[in-house]
Amino acid sequence: KNQFCNFTLISVSKYFTMAFYYGHVSACIFFELARIDDFRSSTWVSICSPGLQNRPVSVQYLTSIYWAFTTLTTVGYGDISPQADSERVWGTIYMVINLGLNAYILGNMTALASKPDSETHQFRQQLDDVSVFMKQNNIPIALRAQVIQFMQLQYKMKTTKG
């Protein structure tokens, strides 16, 4: 049970890290698009948050990340929205990518939350045991990766038959 919790914790951390990283990059791009346009009157900064370009970087980042996460989570309050064409293009691309990211994360989180069958649980235990063994015995990292990939391929082939 401890190994399953370890796997679950690592997986959930991975999904949150992916979402935060993607939100961060998107926020930076969103702000950069306004900066490239010199914060003209047609940009989101001038219309939705006048004077933001003169505020501390922390406030600029907070405002941009707020937009990214309200869009990422599909809440989209509408208080900050793309105004210039370049911002609208980025907003559209961002929303389309969000569809895939949300589906990936929600699908995997659902799979983690549902009770794993005994075969899956046994495979995860074996994977954890082999990983610990290889680390304790200083097996080269490249060989470790190959062993793990082999085990995953073998499991996938076994579970997709019939």
C-alpha cells in the first residue's frame, strides 16, 4: 500500500507540475505579446489593466498568471481578455492546447482515483521494487531506463492482448 501511495503522490505531483508550468509559460507569452506591441491602446494591458507595465514585475506576473489559470481551468471570468489580434491568436491556441492538457490530466487523475486492479497494483509494486534495487546497486541510469521501459512494454503487451 505504501508503494501505491508513493506512485499516486508522484503522479499527482507530476500532473500539477505540468499544469503550473504550462500556466507559467502561457502567462509569460500573454504579457510578452502586449509588451511587443509597446502596450498600445489595443492591448489587453491598456484595456483590462491600465498602467500594469509600470507596476512591479510581481504584479505583472500575478495578473498574467491569473489570466492563464482562469483560462486553463475554463472559468474565464472575462475581466482580463485578449484584445489585440496577436493576443486573440495566442488565446485561441492556448484554449485548444488546454483541451488536450485537461483531458490528459483528468483522465490520468481519474485512473489514479479508481481502484487499481490487482494486476496493475502488482505491476506497480514490481516496478517500484526493481527501481529501488537498481538504485541501491548503482546500476547505470541508462540501463535503469531501459529496464523500466522493457517492463512497461511487457506489461502493456500483456494487458492489451485479447
